[in-house]
Amino acid sequence: MTDLIPRPTDRDVAYGIALGLDPPRTVPARLGPVPTPLAALERAVLPALRRPPCLVSFSGGLDSSLVLAVAARVARREGLPDPVPVTWRFTEAPRAYETPWQAKIIAELDLGRQWQILQAGDDLDLVGPVARRLLTRYGQLYPADRHLHLPIVELARSGALLTGLGGEQVLAGWRRRPGSLRTRLGRLSAGSRRAAPDLFPWLRPEARRQAWRTYRAEQRAEPHRLAGRVAWHLRRRDLTMAALSLAAVAADHDVLAVSPLMSDGFAAALATHHGRTRSPSRPELLDAIADAALPPVIAARRTRAALDEVFFREATRELVRGWDGSGVDGSLVDVAALRREWSAWPINAGTAALVQQVWLAGLSVAPGLPDLEAPR
């Protein structure tokens, strides 16, 4: 499966974000009535539940909570083993703290005995020990935080993994008013995107203008009604690359990775039952999907965790402090400008992929370090 992993282009790495759309996919015509969105999600999680152990990457956020609640509901109705929520806990990352919400949802779903908690300090740094295992085996993947799921995939070996991937786009990717642009672009995972020309200060002027033009063209093409927006989001390169890279790494470990919020059945159900809605809020849409069949806490408003403190730790600090200017595409990246970005801490989150590119470039030339493993 490693030869099927989509690779970020030089521009994706330099920009820190994958822009553009994939060609439209041909979806088989559906026979019979279209199920409700909740019923479509229940169908989407069933293949994973039928391949135990079925782990759920559970952060406590809205999307992973919805997937976990639906999986628990289906497992109990079908007489299958309960899903196993797996949660990361981070030291020295207060903005990533979601323990109260996690505990509340786990208690509501009665999954406390199954719940597995993984601990991380510097482990999940962009070029820390977990990322290095993934980078040396697969090379650079998109998104730059793909290594977050590697230990969970390893726990799920010969089983399945459910994720909330796609929820931030399909359920919440509505155009916002200008504001907080730098923070939005800086998020590592694929998500709703806004930008401004000065958000790429490490790029050469022409590359910066091209990134902005590409983004603006994509933004202007965004549909307003839910049906069109769901289809549009599912064609976004950043989202499809994220889903394919996770699926390929999982398959390499004999794990079935399922992201039910990105399934064709769920997209069709949303389009059929709510497709004419214009820009509903995320809680409104989640309430409509739950249809009073899931605990209210699942769709309750909560503060979104910020994971920059998890990925930018000591290993990244050491790498950028000693950077000699090599390892990046000089036709796109202004080395002097990037050096300025990396001279302060924390560094600009949009340069995360460049951090990994520089580390990989040094891997093949540094004495005593292994070359990249051949794909298996």
C-alpha cells in the first residue's frame, strides 16, 4: 500500500497547505430511498465494528464524539464488541486539554472500561520519535501531523480504526468573516481555510502571490448550500490526501481505516435531507443528524483544542536552531525569510511541513543515520 500513498508536492510543502480540488468522482446511483444521515453513519461504521478490535481515535471534539456515539449505538444493537476509544493526553500543552469533555462523553456512553489513554510529552514533536518512525518508513506525508495516528494504528493491528476525519469540513467548513486568519492557516490538520497574502512570509514573492491567487480562486468557487458544499469539500486535495495517507498507513498494519463522515452514503444523506440549507451552524447540523437519538452532550458546544503545543517541542526547536539553510526548495522558499521565521519561538505553524522536509533531507546525508526504508 505504500506505493499508493499520495505525496505532497513541492508547493504543498512550501505553502504548508495543499490547495486545489481533485476531479469529480463518479458515485454509483443509489437505488431505493436515501437513509437519514444518522442511519447512513450507522451503515458506515458497521464494517469497522465487524472487524474487532475496533478502535476509535477519540479526542473529545465534536466529530470524534459523534463517531464514537454512533459506533457504540450500532455495536450494542448488533451484538458486536464495543468500540475502543483511544485518547492522547499531553503534558505541557494546556491548550490541548480536553479531559473534562472526554470523561463526560465516555461516562455518558458507558465506555470507561474500554477507554485507552496514551501519554505524550515530546513524543509527538514534528520530528520527534514517533514522527521519525513514520518519516523514515514512508517519507513525507500529508498532513504533517499524520504521525499522531501511528501508535493508534499499531494498537489496532488486524482490526479497524474509526476517525472523525472530514467532520471539520463536511459539518463545519462554512465561509467565515475575515479574522483570525493566521491561526486558521496554521492548523496542521486539513481544515477550513482562510488566508491573506502576508500569511506566507517565508515564500519568495512570486510563490507567495501564486499561493494567494490559488487560494482565492478556490474560495470563490465554494458553494453556499449544504449539498454543494459537502461535495466540494470531499474533492479538496488536503482532505483526500489526509484520508488516503491514513488509509494506506493503516492497511500497511493490516488495519481497516474508516472515516464515516467522509463516506458517500453520509454525503448523499446530508444532501438529500438537508441539502438546501444555507450555512447551518455546526451545532445545528449535529442536532439535526443526531435527531434526539444520541445523548445531547455529543453535540454540545465546546472549545476546540489547539495542538500546536503538542507538535512544536524540543526536537523541532533544536532542528530549526541549527538549520544551515539546506533541504528546502529555494525556487519557492526564501531561505533568509524562513530563517527569520525560525529564529523566534514558537515558529510559524505553516512551516511544519518544511521542518519535516529539512529533517528528511539531513537523514540521507548525516553519517551514522539510516536511509529511508524501502516501502514494504
